[in-house]
Amino acid sequence: MSVWDELIGQDEAVALFQRAVEASTRGTDDRSGMTSSWLITGPAGSGRSNCAYAFAAALLCPNGGCGSCDSCEQVRARTHPDLTAIATETLLLDIKTARSLVDRASMQPMHARYRVIVVEDADRMIARTSNTLLKAIEEPPATTVWLLCAPSEADLLPTIRSRVRTVSLKVPSVADVAALLAARDGIPADLAERAARLAQSHIGMARRLATAPEVAQRREQALNGVLQLSSTGAAVRKAAEWVELAQADGEAQSADRDARERDELLHSMGVPKGQAVPKQMRSLVRDLEEHQKRRAKRAHLDGIDRILTDLQSLLRDLLTVQLDMGAPLVNAEREDELNSVARGRNPASTLTSIDAIATARARLAANVPPALALEALAIDLMPRP
């Protein structure tokens, strides 16, 4: 099984990466083959990080990415000595991490031809952090390869964009995502298709919807009653519900992990479970707790972003019905509700509601408190005459 097998719907990108791997074995370094700095872009769920790690595995593998050797297994487990993997779990990639990456980039590989550095959330670098990496990305050692991942080129500084080779990914089809879930995770075909459709081809979200019933339930709860909002009071209550659902989703993903991390830290410090932490070690526990708080904040905002994406799909379905476009519905299970609402609502009002979601995203990006941004959104979702 090749490292490329799970990269569904990305044939052009895979072919480009394979040519680069072949060029690297010949020792060439040109824009049509191998280069030292790459940027992989694509919408959420398109598999940016999966592509990056597959490319890294192929570069580090003595067989060009066979998928079964010790090197490929180590990349899959993120334990390969010549791989540095940075997955930002908080809102920003801090400058301390950037400096450590620069130090890593200057080291020679231990076993493979290259030292590969993967930055999963390069779009979360502020200007100061990007400038710290600039020199290392612009003139890396011949044995170092940078793989940056971001939603689009516009999410990085122009100085970074001008020094990388960009590979753009496409959104995989619902059928491709469903086939992957069925083959890789053993999910029944009908459930895999429904999850892929509701996730709008977001691979990670599709898997969560298919394997965690509570995730699917939270999604349905977030959409219930949205098309029937008719008063400010109802809108404010719905916004509060969205905040609670996003909070619950974030806590569900982090609760067990937080407790495990704390237990592992105390064990590494030699503190028996249940005993007080010595004063000289409390700063380490505080640092962990601060990191977990930052991670929880990002998980909460990511949950809100997913709710906004689901709301957008519902409104797009409504507009599809109103304009009789005949396109497949994301929320096909709500077809009766959509038909009923479409008869009494103006398509222009639906377009205004879709625009309101973009406004809510802009407000959240400007650090407006989520509760306020969502209250304004819910009020804007009420139909206009």
C-alpha cells in the first residue's frame, strides 16, 4: 500500500509530488521537479496535512513511499528522526516554536536524504513569526525541505509566498470521501455517504459524523428551528444554544486528553497521583494548564466555525429549492422543511442571510465575543419582507 493511496481526488497534486520525489533521487533541484520550500493549499477537509505527510514519507522512504517500510511507519506515527511535525493546537503559532524550527532546519538528516519540516497551520503565523522563518525558508540547506500548509496563499505574507512552490488541492467528491471511510474505517456504505455529504467532503468531519453519534446529534440540534426564527428572543436563545453546542463539542474532544496529559506530567516529575505538587514544580503544571486553556479556546472557535459552515449549507439548500436549480441537497433529510419554507420566503432574503454568515466570520476574526457575534447573526437570519 503506497503512501499516496489515501489521498483521494488529488491526482494532479499526487503526480506533481511523485515527479518531485523522482527528481530528488536524481539530485536535481528545479521548479519543474524538486525544490526546498513548498506550500500546500486547499479548503478545510481537502487533506492538506495528509498530502504533506505523504510527500514527507516519500522523500524519507528508501523506496519512494512504499507505505510499509519502517521509515513510512515512523512518518505515520510522527516519530521519524528526520521529520519535524508542527500541528498548532492553539490560536497562533508562537515565535518560540518558529525559532526552534529554524534551529532544526540547520541540522543535517540522520538517516534519509532530507530533513523534512511540516507546518500544518502556517496560516496561524503572525508577521513576526513569519519573518523569523523567512531566512530559513528562503535559503534552506540543500538537505532540508519545508512543507507549509494553509487554506490559501493569501493567508501568508507575500515574502513567504514568493519563496515557496504552491500546490493547490481540490475538494474531493462525496463519493470519494464515502469510499475512503468505507475502505479505511469499515463504515457501512450508506452511513459513509450520508456523513460525507453532511460534512461537505471534509474528510475528518465526515469520519466524526459517521463514528460519533453525539457529533451528528449536535449538528442536527444546531440546525433545528433556524429556518423558523421569527422573534428577537428566539434568535438570542438560538445563539446561546450554538455557543453551548460549540463548547460541548470542544470539551468532548479535549476532556480525556487534558486529564491524561496532566497525569503523564505528574508521573514524569515523580509525583504520586493524589499528592500535592511540590512548589518548585508548580510552574510546569501551570504552563500545561495555560496551554490547555489556549487549546480549548481554539476548539471552541473551531466548533463555532463548523456550526457556521453547517448553517451556510442549510441556507444554500434553501436557495437551491427557491430557485429550482435541481442541484443535490447537502441536507437532503430536511427536504420537506426546505420546500415548506421556500414557498413563503423571498430568495433575496436568503441571500442576505448567507451574507450575514460571512459578516459573523469577520466579526469573530476581529475578536468579537462569540455570543455577541452569534446573536447578531441569529437576528439577521430572520426572514425579511
